[in-house]
Amino acid sequence: MFALLIIVIDFLFRILEAVLVIRVIISWLPISGNNQFVNLLYRVTEPILVPIRKILNKTPLGHNVMFDLSPIFAFLALGILRNILYSILSNIVVK
């Protein structure tokens, strides 16, 4: 049961990471904002990226920078969150 839960969590995090990568690539391409796929990507990723952007805008890293650095920090945050969840789950199973 524990192994299945870890696989599901890992799968969900990998999907989020893939969606973020696709979002970054699409942001470099001249694709219309009216595209349903692009709208779906933005709806999935904006709740993750907006809070990070707000924090970054208050720092020198995000103020007057040409590139959106929030996806990089989102990847870091997702990795940290994944490790925290693994630690919590492993402590629950051990007890």
C-alpha cells in the first residue's frame, strides 16, 4: 500500500513538472492565448507560479528582470515538497 502511494505521489509531481516545462516552452512560442490547451496550462500552473512571482518581485531576483524565474523556483519548491511528503509517509509507515 505504501509503495503504491509513493508511486501515485511521484506520478502527480512528475505531471506537474512536465506541465511546467510545457508552459515554459509555450511561453517562448508565438501561440495565441485563445488556444484551449494554452488556457488549460495556464489554469494549472498559475496557482503555483503567482505566489512565487509575488515573493520574487519583492527581491532583487524578481525586480526588473527580463526572464520569469518563477518556474525555476517552482521546480525547487515541488522537489522540496515531494521530499517532505516522502519523509512524512515513511515516518507514518515505520510507526
